[in-house]
Amino acid sequence: MNPSNEWPLWEVFVRAKAGLDHKHCGSLHAPDAQAAVQLARDVYTRRQEGTSVWVVRSNQIVASDPGDKAMLFDPMEDKVYRHPTFYVLPLAVDHL
Amino acid sequence: MTASIALTLTADLRYLLRIADTGLVHAQRLAEWCGHAPVLEEDIALANLGLDLLGQARALLAHAAKLEGSGHDEDALAFLRDERDYFNFTLVELPLRRGGADFADTQLRCLFVAAWLLPLWQGLGTSRDRDLAAIAGKAAKETRYHLAHAADWVVRLGDGSDESMRRMRAALARAWPYGAELFDDDEVDAAAAESGLGPRASALREPWLQTLRPVFADAQLTMPAASAFTSRGKRGVHSEHMGPLLAEMQSLQRAFPGGVW
């Protein structure tokens, strides 16, 4: 098949149950948004994985450049003070 | 080879088997697409639809076996009857991947069957047979999705490219003559309606047409004139395609009697 004739790619996000967030679970090809939702249901929720699906065109996602990983993310390695682990919480909010 | 079973057929049992066998045989034809659908995603979708229909057929066959009372189970009913003892509509036994049929035939048939099943399940919801009403209640949810999925495809193909439009129209010309049987009443229907078991065949015609009309309009399809021909699968008289289908569907159970997963 000529790749230019292929259906566009969509990223699929599934919410396992009400109150939880939608989690990325994979991708699929579909001709349009409506078909993408239907096919996401058929491909990714066959075993009761979900109560809601989101789809988004893969080419609409703007991603960070893997080449920038060192610049973007490595500096966080030694910023331990950014973790809120140095506070003593009152007992009342212990399970926050 | 395992010998065929013979059933003691009452009107109630015939009524149940018509629904069960239509689902069973439709599922068998859909299963033939497994690994062959135009795209992976639809391959999985068709398998899902088939498995839903098979699940519905299993529930109905298990219930029918209990009513029949000779100690047969759902597998015996599904796999050990002779051709004349299957009561599915002829429509669902016609090939989907051979004999000139294609993906358009497949989606159109799914639409025809789902649009027939939905008002049937609704009618069975008030059946005097409580088990049947429970099966219908669960199945209706599945059928609603089948209908949405198939209607979507019929519109997509009918109102798509020149090629997909040509194929969808050809599929409609092939399928339409076999639609008449879905609404063809006989004494089994009369008994079911009278005793409160379920709706007669003809009662489903208007809801079926109401479902189809907007889909056909969006799909640029013209409703063909009524067919003079009425197939007779629901009476056990099948097309030449039924024998080979049964041979494949029954082969495992005939070769390994009582085989289970």
C-alpha cells in the first residue's frame, strides 16, 4: 500500500473508570475522528479496560526533541529540594 | 464422525432457533474475515461483532436446549444438527468473502441484521419467557453498537468514492431480495405473538425500514422495490452455500466429540 493512501494515525487515551485520568494506551489508523473513536473502542477496550476514550491526531501532538533531553531534563537530577519531603505534616492531613 | 442429533421441535423452539441460528451463522461468516479485513483495526472490530453475536447465540441455544429437554447442550445444538434443522435466514449464510461479495456486502449485512435485531430485542424484553427477556436486555446494548458501526460504514462507502459507491450499490442489489424473509410470517410467528413469547416477523418490518431510511439517504442509496422472491432459510430450506458453511463450522465438534477449550 502506498503510505500516502493510508488513513491518518491517531493516539488513543483510555479512562479506566470515572474519576481517573485518561491514559495513553496506543495508536491506530482511522479515516476520521468518528471512526477513530469507534475503532479505539474495538481495539483498546475489548477487555473492559475503559469507560471513556479520547483520540487525537498524532500529528497534532507537539513533542520535545529527544536530542534536547540532556538540556531539558538532566538538570533536575540534583534539585532534591523541589520534592516536598522536608515538611512535617500535621497528623490531621497525614493521608493527604 | 459424530452422528447428528434430532430435536423435538415445538413452535416455541423454532422461534428461538430462528434467532439463535441467524446470530450463529452470521457470526460464522464474520469470523471468516479474521486476518483478512482491509485494515487491522476493522479486522478486530469485525471479530468483536462476530463474538458478540456468537455470545447471544450461545445464550439462546443453551436456553433452547433446556426447553427442548432431551439433555442436549448448547454445543450439540450449535454443531450437531443437520442442515434442515437450522432455521437462520438465508441472508446470513450467503458468502461474504467469495462469490462476488466484498467488504460492502459485509457492512450492509451487519446493518440489515442489527436493524432487525434491535426492535426484536426490544419486543422480547416483555416476553412471557423471563430468561429470553433477560437475554434480550443484555443483547440490545451490543446490537446498538453494531448498528452504529455498520451504519457508519454503509454511509462512508455509499457516499464515498466512485468505486466504493459502485460496490455498495452492487451489495444492496445482491442483499435486498433476501431481506423479505426477515418479515415473512408463518404459524410459528403467529403462535409466538399470540402466546406472548415475542413479536411476529412482520411487526419488525416498519421499525427496520425506519432505521434504514436515514442511513440510505446519507449513503445515497435508493430503497429497492419489494422483492417477489422470498427465501426460506427460517423454514429450514437453505441455499447451496449452507452445506459448505456447516461442514467448516461443525468439523471440530464432529471430529473431536465433546471437545472443549
